[in-house]
Amino acid sequence: MNTKRALFVMAPSTPQKSWIDIPNSCDFSLDNIPFGVCSFSVGDSASSPSGTVLPLLSAATPRCCTAVGEYAVDLHLLAEAGLLDQLTNEQLNFHPRYIFGQPTLNKFMECDKQVWTGVRNRLISLFTSNNNSEEGRIVPDSRLHENIPLQKLAMHPLRTTQCHLPATIGDYTDFYSSREHATNVGIMFRGKDNALQPNWLHMPIGYHGRSSSIMPSGSAGKISKIRRPCGQLQIDPNDATKGSSYGPCELMDFELEVAFFVGGRANDLGQPMTINEAKDRIFGYVLMNDWSARDIQKWEYVPLGPFTSKNFATTISTWVVTSMALEQFRCETSAGEQGGIAIDDQAKLGCDPTPLEYLRDPNYGSYDVKLSVSLQPQSTTQPRTQICTSNLKHMYWSSIQQLVHHSVTGCPLNPGDLLASGTISGKGSSNFGSMLELSWKGSRDIVLNDGDGGGGG
């Protein structure tokens, strides 16, 4: 079965209006403006309205794009047509014609946050309706609206667009930052009284994953390469002294996660980031499924944590939703706050510890982003079943705190590095973000729309 998920960025109360038709149900409104890398199947070169030939990449060559409504928009072509020239900045080393012709977003991610914000605002101005003159809105630029030939060259239906991995990922770290998920797993394996390890409430817990097996979700020819892994399996689940056998994983699982790409200039070796610095280093967010082989994991994870049970496949969504787009959805986390009382009184009162100074964020919070997981049988003619819902606000440790803690020892974080949330689970049984939890370690059936049911297998 395929596992599919959707990111529903809630529509603001007064959305930006556009001169192109954007369905209300569309993820790519003018309040989003995500970034990605795409290639196309038609048109190798084309002439501008004046008759001159724009120096286009071949259609099959990946290049930087955005998504508006039901279209992928070629940023390389908009730049070559001169519509982004005003953003050129020698001091910030930003040259749109060069950067948006790259086959990954890495060069764009290297830029300062003010560049990302400027590009986003410029794209909104090119697609904003002339009727959108409310106070505080971005002033429209009608040049793309009035240039029908350029629209035909630069705007491609998403249904015919090939999306690629948005960046070359240098390093990948997976955290374990949802308290609800960590508590569920702890109860299953250690009991309710010892659900959270003593260090969990003091720092973001994480481990280093493999960037070589990260691939774009749903990309033709790529998703089919995921195979059920083989590895060492504990012979007797109740007696580890009987050793292991070699065979295919029988407890294949998904993990509902959200990951973010690091951007900006890398911090120097030996120089940790502050909370304020980290806020400007988060380029944007993607959905993630960190595929997991639970039975392999059970045998190998002591004493150093997951290894081969997690390194065989990780899939991410292809459009990166910027931190700027998500700001309007800022909210409290499900924890509300962290600590907040004198350290000497915490243990006495049974309260959560106050984070150490370097992890304290005066604007501690998350985003109100709805998440869901559906199972699709191998036959696409069968109905798919939504098996859980969750929300990005179910995070005890925020993405900013994850980034700061990752650098606390002076570890450099580079543009294009990927940091993931870990499984995001809510409080209710329908809000659990993994099959391990939904089936409660195989003890509960999950009934699909076709009437089929099964445990955690």
C-alpha cells in the first residue's frame, strides 16, 4: 500500500486576490508562494513578444519554480524576461538570472532571509489582481498579466509538471520532538511510569540520518524504488539472548513528520547559533515520511538508536513552504509553555523543567497546520482511507530550538541541510502519526474503506 499525506495551509481570513483562477481548495494561493524544482515535457525554446529568443533551458532541464493556483511557474524564465531584475543585489550576491537557472534551490537558500522575502513579495506583486488595493497590500505589477505569450511560456499545469528533489541535501537530522508521540512509544516499551526518558524535557533529542536515501514523494520512477528492506530480526521477541535471523521486514511503518530546510550563511565551525540567529536560518518546510522498519529497529536500537531500520528510505514533498508564509498561522504548542517557574521548585511541584538559557525562546510556539495520513491500496481503483489526523502544533521542541541545539557544540549548519520533527502525534487515538501507535504495537486493527483490516504489519 502507498501512504499519502497532504499539507493543508489554512486560508487566511482575507486572502490575496489574483488575476488567475485559484480554487478555494487549492494549496497554492498567493498567501503561500512555495519554491521547488521542476522540469517540463513541452517547448525547448521560445520567442519573446518582441521576437527575440529568450535563453531558455531545455524543457527537460530542472530549474527553480514556484506554484500559483494550478500552475508551476518557471522562475528562470521570469528572470530572463527581466521581471525580477529589480531584485538584483551585488552586496547580497543575489543575481536572479543565475540563481533561478540552477537545478536545485541551494544557491537561493544560501541568500539572506531579506532576499527570500523580497522574491516572495515580488512574485505576489506579479500575480496580484489590480482590484487588490486594500491598505497594506503589495502593489500589483501588471507586466506578466498583460504578456500572454510570456504566460504561455512560463506557466505550466501542475498535472503535467515533473517535480524534483528541491535541494541537494548535505546532512539530515531527525528529531523526536512531539511529546505525545514520545510518551506513547515510552508507554509501549517502558510502561506509563517511565514513558519519557529523564533527558527528554531538557533538550531536543535527535539522531543523524542518511541524506542519500531521501527522495521526492510521488515522483514518477522514484517512489517505486522503495523496497521492503531486509535486515537482522530478533528471533524471539521476548528473549533477546536467542539472537537474530536475517530476513525481510514484517513491520513496515510510516512516520508523519514535517521537516525544514536550513538557509542563510553557514555558522562558522565552533560558533553556536542563538535563538534570534536561528529564526533567520529557516528557509521553509516540507512534509516528510520517514519510513521505518520496526522489527529491525527493535533489535538494533540499543544502545545507539536506530540505524539500518531508518536509512533505507525517506520521502519529502517537493514544494517548500516558506517560514514567511506560515507566520500568519503562528500558535501555541500543545504544551502551552515550557517550565516558567523557579528551577528549585520544578521537581517539588511536578512541573516541566525550564529550558536552559540558550534554548529559551520568548516567542516559543509552533504553527497551526493540519496534517493527515491516508492509506491507498495498491489498486488505485480501490478507495483510500484516512487513518489519522494531526497538527504541527503538537511539538514540544520547536524547529528554532532544534536548530539552536544542533549547533550548541559549534556544529556548522549549511544551506540545504534538512532537519525533521520526528513523528507528530496528538492526544487522541485518531491523532497518532505512525502505524506503531495507531495499532498500539499490533494489538488493534485498522479498518480500511474496503472493509479490509489489519494490525501493525
